[in-house]
Amino acid sequence: MLFARFVRIVLRILLFFTAKITASGYENIPETGPFIPVVNHMSVMDTVLLLAFAPPLRRAYMAGEKWEKVPILGRLMTWTGAIFINRGEVDRAALKKIQAALDDGKVLGMAPEGTRSKNGQMARAKNGAAYLALRAGVPLLPVGVVNTNLYKANLKRLRRTPLEIHAGPPFTLPEIGRRPRGKDLDAYSHYIMIHIAAQLPERHRGYYADSPALAALLRGDDPMPFCLETEGAKPVAPPAERKAVDDSG
């Protein structure tokens, strides 16, 4: 915790000289873990911004295995809670570390897209975050970061970048009346991503910009039926409704 506080201070000083920061949603961040912050991914600055402005909770986050071998940075990432995972394969050792971190009450940061966006817009998510959230049964915290894709280019021009970080209300994945499988994981991933998209300006929403589920969420309706339909999974009626149908037959 002491080291995390030190890193937080150093990163804030760095960002003070290179960026203009707007942050909102602190009241939505749980006081303790476990929970899973999920964030759109456009740059390595996404992690920097999260580490600098998130409360100093006991945390962990996933990172590609290539970063573990980078001198100094790899060690720094380990000290700040990185769990290195082999992309493109089922890394069971990393999954055990992730589950252990959540069981220990830590906060596990994840970018459901799995890789950085090349155009500043959200890409379709992979199913890792949905799988872990279902398995662990912990809340998710949607976080949107804005303009981090511009930071590197502006830094070269000695310009400060207007960065934003917005945290929305935490949520849990809803039940759908059956054990999740296949297309259901796709629907749950969609559900997670629209909660992130709701924290972003339209220019960053990309794949999810025209999602009927996002539109439902923004107007205050239940988005999960739209997620199931969009991803090709057949919705299942709640148990009470299924019983009523069965009794009528």
C-alpha cells in the first residue's frame, strides 16, 4: 500500500506537467475490494491514469507477458500489482493468480478488449472479463478514459493533453435463467462494454456506438435482453414467468 501511494504521487506529478485532467465518479468507487474495474483501452496511458487517480486500494491488473521482460518497467509493473498473462492461450497459472487476488479482496483492473485500439474507438470485447466476473461473482466498475490515444503525439509536440477519467456506478452481471455458455458470454461481454461506453463521448464508442443495448441503458431500461439478441443468444424468461407459462399449458 505504501509503495502504491508513492507511485500514485509520482504519476500525478508527471501528469500535472503533461496533461490537463478531468476526473469524475469518485463517489461510485467501492471503499474496499474485491471488484473489477473495466476500462476502454487506447494507450499505455490508460493504466497510468488509473494508477494515478484511483484510490490506493489493494489492487492487481492484467498485462501482456511481453511487458514482464522489459527492464525496469517490468519490475515496476510487478510491484504495482501486474499479473502477466500469455495472450492467445488459456493461461491457467495466471487464472489461478487472478482468482487468488480476488479471493484476497483485491481490486482487479481489466481492459475487456484485450488489446489497444488503433483508432481511438472501442473494439468488440473478448470474453475474459465476463468469464472472470461470472466465475468470481464480484461487482464490476465501468471506467471510461478519454483522449489517452492523443497523449504520445502531444508529448512529442510538448503539448499538454486534456485527459478524462470517468467512473460509473458499479454493477453485477444479471442472471439469464440458465448456466451461461457460448453466445451467452458474448452477450455478457456486450453488457460490460456498454456500461463502459456510457462513460465515454460518442467518438470513442466505436463498435458499441449504435448498440440498442447501449440506447436502452442510457434511457434507463434493462439492456440485457438487447445484449442477448444482438449477440445471437436466445433470451430465457425469468423463472416466475416460465412457471406461469407451464401452468397455463
